[in-house]
Amino acid sequence: MRAILTISILLAILVGCSRKSAPVITTPTAAQISEFTRNARITLPVAARPIGWREERGMDSALWMQVAMQASDLQSFLDSSPFRSATLTTNDQYHIFDFQEFLPTPPAHYRCGEHQLPNARYLKMLIDESQSTNVVVYLMWHET
């Protein structure tokens, strides 16, 4: 009986210690912004404000960046990005999952898409267009 209790306690401790902690979202540094824009092959508008950063490093790394910009800058950003010829979907629940740490609930109006980059890399994007003058662009670059 004592052995079963000891084993149960050890299993509970091991299971509790193996859980991943919640991802941390921080303000991106200049080096992180540079790394992201280089990897994703994008150029941010001059007035854009990178406001959120998340990363997972490993065999297949993933980087997320949240960027606020004026709605008037969005089209030029898209035209100079890998999404320039992509069709973006409207309010597509499929892509919300990739940005759930930034968006616990989906925006009222958003567009999203995914683009394959060279060397088994991908760029995903979600554009929160809920406000008329400003947009928030959520970007995810990842390896596969």
C-alpha cells in the first residue's frame, strides 16, 4: 500500500513538472525585428510599431510578431510582402489557432493567409481590421 502511494506521488510530481509554461509575449527588440523581417522577407512600413513578440526555438523554430500600423499603410505593406499575389480569406477560423496567445478571442473582422517560403519555411498572417484607421498585423514565420 505504501509503495502504491509513493509511486502515485512521484507520478503526480513528474506530470506536474513536465507541463509547458504559458508562452511569454514581450515587446520585440531591434535584433528580433531584424531577424523576423529577414526570415519572412518583409519590409515594415516606416510608421509601423512592432508591439508583440513570441518565439519557440528548436529543431523547427517559430517566431511571431505583432505589428500595429495605419490602415493606409497596409496595402503597400502587402504589395511588398510575399502575400502580394495571395488571396487572403476573411474571418477564417482555421488560422486563429496560430495566433491564440495574442488573440484569446477572434477579432470582429480579419483577413488571413499563409505563404510558403523557400527551404521549407512558411509565413502566416492575420490582419485585424476591426478599427477603421489602424490595423494590427499578426505574423508567424516557422520552419518545417
